[in-house]
Amino acid sequence: MAELQFFTGTMDCGKSTLALQMDHNHKARGRVGRIFTSLDRAGEARLSSRLGLTVHAIEVTNDFHFWRFVVDSLTGGGRIDYLICDEAQFYTADHVDQLARLVDELQIDVFAFGILTDFRTRLFPASSRLVELADRVHPLQMEALCWCGERATHNARTENGEMVVEGEVIVVGDVDDPVDEPDKPTPVVGYEVLCRQHHRRRMTASRAKAAAMSPAVLPF
């Protein structure tokens, strides 16, 4: 029986690396798949890992239709045994319904990888739908760490090193983006993973460093 599986964790916990490894393992057994992504940090139609691996992928836009794409491929003589769906948090809830239909009606395995919550700690609609429909949900065991050394559980958006909790839900950035360029006319957007305590207190790594240098303020 085919399955819809959802692999989830914070930024920087190895989701894209696992997606690439999953694709490699299935290809090695003679299976044929397709790789999808949305708004990857490396640019359009690319799936990239922070380890430096990058492959071509099919870009999922709001009007992309998984069911139509797969049916057209199969009726055209193609073969599809599985789908790798990275950055699944940026899909729509309808995309997830289409993926579930592919699993149930065409017996195609779907392996989705994505973040559960946005920088405001609210569920992405597609991630919420994946939790509702997936045969299995896998919290990734490779833990990302907060600057304090504790397990990171939340994704924070920063502007010039300061954490923000308002703004557009989708703004492409990375945990490796520069965060302190005050001379730039527009804020430099980056991302950081934090434990819940420091996310609640908006204590980013740069704020903690500044606080540690002040005898009057402690960084916790």
C-alpha cells in the first residue's frame, strides 16, 4: 500500500538533506520518482540542502495541479512510483488533498518535507492539512539547536538581528543570511531557530550577545 508521509521539523534540522537521501535510496532500487519544491533558498525549481547539494526540481506554484501533472505523465507513457515534496509548508491545502488522492487512487508514495509553524508560531495551512491526512507524521530526530544550546522548537524571523512577529507569512530567507547591516536602506531579513523560552522573549543570538556584554542585563 502506498502512503502519504510527512517529515517535519524546524529550519536547519536536515529536511532537505533527508529528501535528497530518500530520492537516492528509491532510485537505487529502480523506482522512478519526481521531485517538487516551492520557494527554495537556491531559487526557482531547485531543491537545495545546506550541506551544499542541489538538484533540479519542479516548482509548485499556487495554481500547480499535482493530480493533473501525474495523470498527464502516466497517460503520456511515463512512470511515477513516488513523489518527493520539499518545502511542503508553502503548498496549499488543496495541493495536499491532491497528494492524498494520488496515494489512494494511483498507489503512488508521497514523501513530504516541511515546517509545521511559521515565525508567528502558527500552523502553515498545508502543514496542518498534512498532519490531518498523512498516514504517518515523522518529527525529525536531528535536532536543531537554539543559541543557548537547548533544542530549537520555533522558527524566528529577524530584521537586522531583531526578531519580528508581524509581516508577510512567506518571505524567503535562510538561517545563514546576514543579520546586522544597519547601513542598508531596507531591513535584512534572516531566520533563526530558537527554543520556546527565547522565542517568547524575542531573545535572538545577536540580542543575547549584546546583553551579555552589558553588566546590567542578563541574556536569559
